Amino acid sequence: MNAGEKPETPQAVKGVSIRKVYIAIVIAAAAITAWLIVSIYQTIDSYNALSAAIENYISCQHDVDDLMAASDYLTEQTRAFAATGDRQYLENYFTEVNETRRRDDALDRFETALSGTDAYLSLKEALDQSNTLEETEYYSMALMLEAKNMDRTDLPEALQAISLSPEDSALSAQQKAQKAQDILYDETYVSFKDSIRQNVQKCSDALIEITKAEKEQNATQMLQVLHRQTILTVALLIVVFLVGLLTAVLVIRPIWNGISYIRAQQMLPETGSWEMRFLARTYNNMFWEMQKHHEKLSFEASHDALTGLYNRAIFEKQQEAWNLEQPDNIALLLIDIDYFKSMNDTYGHSVGDEVLVKVAKILSRSFRSEDYVCRIGGDEFAVIMVNASSALKDLVAGKLERALEALRNPTDDTPAVTLSIGIAFSDRENPTDSIYNDADAALYKVKNRGRNGYEFY
């Protein structure tokens, strides 16, 4: 609280607190409401995820069925051709393999949904085995084509490339036709078909487990969100109750007894009867005048009357603290106005005072609010930079250059001024026993070389 500024009464202060309480309650209610809305959307998301898992299971199971159905279809068409020699069955076979491609499409869709899972690997193994069976089926077709002496030129290249073994080539047409059927029913072929079905079944079982796990996870998330909604709803009801309770207590409750405020050295609330208001107003005026006087004395004890900077007492207090604590993160600048006595003699003391005030303002603007800018003598100033190490050397130099430039080239009626500045950091090299002495030594270097500048120790 600045000197001369009339303080707010406790009632006004309490009013601010009430507003803060209400603002906090409103914010809490808004936050809870927002969380409830988010929870609702999370419930919807969990439900959608559950629905998506079920739909994904149905779609993937269709893919599994398609692959098995396509494999069985190829077997049926191959066996039918081997039994009848009807080329229509060949055309049906290769239409499925090269155009319809139910097996490959089913696996592609399955990979998009469940790539890398055990279900996908089992289905891929089933397709690989079905593709392996194609070699036997092609050979059966080739035997039947030879047995019927059919032309292969209009058939797919994969079938045209099949050559019969010398033993099979030597067989009669009837024997070739019989072997074309036999290899489709032998133990090897049937074993492959059984293996395909087993892998398809593994895929279905794994798919069920995946869907079950997703269902349980989504159901658990939905349950958690519902629990959270319950808690948030209860919290919102509590907030509503608190609003009513605080309104009753803060608005209706009586003012504390005036003696308790006096004992606590607080201003009295100006409420109640006329007598109480009169006494409170009289006491508050006395309290305010005393507070104002105390602040004025405190300010004058720590600040220079002309410039408003910290005075020498504060500077010496900081020096005493250095001697006790030995800080390792400060910088000390000692500043003298060059030829200030001659300036006073030439322009008069009023101009000299204006120069002092101007230097004080420029120094205050040049450094941070947490730094101590002090007037420690007639034309002597000091700056204590806190949290400053020699790594800030260039930064300090830049500040000083700008300050010196402003003083050398005034834009007002005050004469040009130069400064001599000595700087020492607490982490300086080769320090003596005192940072003040080292800053002072740097200052004298500047003065010895003609003033108007700065020097780092």
C-alpha cells in the first residue's frame, strides 16, 4: 500500500473475497459440467467402440467364411472337371482364382482390420496352404486334359506350363483320367484340406478371443465413465448446496465484534447502528493516518529524498548481508557523475539537482525491478544486480552503453553528462577480500584514463 493511498475497509476487502469465492464456485461448477459433458461423449465413444468391435467381428468372420468357401469351391470345380471332363468347371475354377479372388480379397480385408494378430496369421497360413493345393489341382487338370486330348492354348499360362512326369505321360487315357481323380482324394490332398480347415478354425477362435477382449475393455471403460458421471453429478449437487450455504452465511451472518478488529489491528467495518458507524469511521480515519505516517517514515528511511532511489542506508545494509552470506550471484556497479562539482558551479545547484534526478531515472529504467539502484553520495550511485553472474557481462555493457549515450546526448534542457562506472561480479577472477573494493578499483581505472566510460574488474 503506497503512502497517501486510502486503504479499503475490511468490508470491501471481504466483498472482494466473497466475489472470489463465488467465481471459484462458478468455475468449479463449469468445470464439473464440462467433465460431465466429456464423460457423456466418452460413454458414446465407448458404446461406438463396442459396436465397432462387434461389426468388425462379423465382417472378419465373413472374410474367414469367404476364404474357406472359396477354397472348397476350387476343390469342387477341380473334382468335377476330373470326373466329367467338362471345360466349364475349368472356366469356373480360373474365374474364381483370377477374377473373383475371394480368398485374396478376404485376407486383404482381414489384414486391414487385424494385421499381425494370431487370427490373421492363421488365416494367412490357410491361404498359403490353399495356394499350395493349386499345384496338385493344376496337375490333376493337366492329366485330364491329356486324357481327353483337349487343347490348352486358350487356358491360363499357369496350367499350360504344367508338364506330366514321364511315368504319367506313358499312362493310357483312362489311367490318366483315373489318376486325375485319385490325386484329389488321396491322403496328401485330404490332409491339406483338413489343415486349411484347422487354420480357419484357429482364426475364428482367435477372432472370438480378440472380440471378447475388446468387448470387455470397452465395457470396463463404459462402467468407469458411468462411475465418474455419478461422482461428478454428486459433486455438482454439493457445489449447488455450497452456493446456498455460502450465500446464507456470508450475507446474513453478523459483523464480528469491533473489539476483535481493534485487537487484531484491523479497520472496523462501517456497519450497524449510527453510533457504531461513527465510531468505526473515526477509528478508521485514525488508523489510516497512522498507517500513512508509518509508510512515509518507512519510505524516507530507505529512499533518497531527491531521486527516490534507495539510499546509502539500504546499500550498507546489503553490504552487511554480503559479509555474512558471501553471495555468489550478484554484480556491483559504482557510478560517479564526471565533473559534477564544476557543473554545479557553472549551471547552479538547481540544474545539478535536475541532472541527479535524470541520472537516477535513466539508471532505474536500465536495470530490473529486483535490482537495487541506490544514491550513496552527492554524485555517487551504486547498482546491486541480483541473480547476476559474469555471464551477463555483455548484457550489462549494453545497458551501460545505452545509458551513457542518453546522458551524452540529452533531448531536454539539462547539460550533457558523462559517467565513470566500475563493475565487479561476485564470480570475478582473482577477487580481493571485498567486491566493493574491486568495483572501486575498476572505477578508478576509468577515472585514471580520462573518465567517461566503464570498466569490469
